[in-house]
Amino acid sequence: MSTRFLRYANLSDSYERKARLAPAVLALAPLLPLLAICQWKDGDWLTGMLSGLGIWTALGVGLSHVASALGNRFQAQLWPTWPHDAPTHRRLHPKNDELSTQQKRLLWQTIKDLTGLDIEAAAEQGDVAELDRVINDAVTTLQSRLWQTHEGRRVDLHNADYGFARNLAGLRTIWVPLAVGSMIVLWIGYMCHSCSLVGPVAYTLFAAAAIVFAYCILPGYVRKKANDYADSFLAALPALRDRK
């Protein structure tokens, strides 16, 4: 794809390509063999495969524009009160025990130095809603300050990793049915047109693996990437303060 086309499709940013385009293209992977098979004529497998790739890529670019919406929907299933129960926010909460009390106090002081927002003072007031707002304001402010800075390079990397995992999980409502549908089509072709048995059997295994991955493995993977982002985000704050 040319740079001009990616810019036109709003995919010129590295985050957009990794977090939106890549999951969308992967979500359509189960469709690629069928697209290629439908184009095979007179044994010209190369033309069929190239045509299938072209259609696959075009569909992937189009689907990338809904990847974030489906990803946000999946995100809400994992963290119902997002952003207040997101790993970044949760670890800064006084009642959370993922970090030691001393570490949290150091982070609260760092955040106060950088933003002027006092999480500890908000906690002492006893207003839970106000405490959630202060934590969210602090995280949002610091995210914008870290974006594309030297201190935030690792944060940006983990942010893209999380976006990729979240959007791929959100798109499972598309790629799982495509895998199952492709399997059914291949079995119909085998029974009605005496096609090779290799394709239906292979796709049956692929569809089963896709279902297991989508519903048993992928949610945990998304949580892991969210925790990685939280770790790198909180670790970058002292460096940002020192530079300031």
C-alpha cells in the first residue's frame, strides 16, 4: 500500500496500522482461501490467489474502521466501569493491593509534582466518585504528556500491543463465524462436487482452534497486554518528572 493510500484511509499512523489494520486483516484470514478458490479458472492458481489477496486486503482496510468500535465493546466486557477499573487507574487506587503502600505513595507524589492533582488528599476526603475523577484526570493528563516522548516510547509500544489484542478480540464476532462458515462451505464442496478431503478436514481443525483461541485464550491475552501497558505507564512517570 502506498503512503498516500494509507493516509487517505486514516491508517498512516503506526498505532492505527498495528491496532486497527492488522487485526482487521487477520480477522478476514479465514475468508482468503475461499476467495482464491472462487477465482481459480482453468488451473490459473496464481491469478486466483492474487485476486483473493486483493479482495482480502480491501476488505481488511474497510473493516479496520470498525475494529476500534468492536474493540471498545469487548473492553467494556472485561472492565465494566472503564476507565475507572482499567489497570492504570486500579493500581493507583488507595484500596488496591497490587502495589505496596510505599510504592503508591511515591507514585501519588510523582503525579502531584507533574499535574498538581493530589490522589491521596482526594482519598482522605472520602468521596469515592471524586477520587475516581481525580485518578482519571491524572492518568489522562499524563498519557497526553507521555505521547511520543523519549520517556513514553515503551508506553506507546505497549499501547499499540494492547490496541491490537483488544481489537482482534472485538473482531472475533466476525472471524470466528467466517472460520465456521468457510468450514461448512468446504464440506459442502466435498460432498456435492467431490472436492479434496484435505481442505474440509484442515478447516475443521482450524475452526476448532479459532473458537478455543477466541473464547479461552484471547481474553487473558488482552488482560496481559493491558497490565503490560499499566506497568510501563507507571514506570515512565518518575523519568518524566526528572526530565521536567
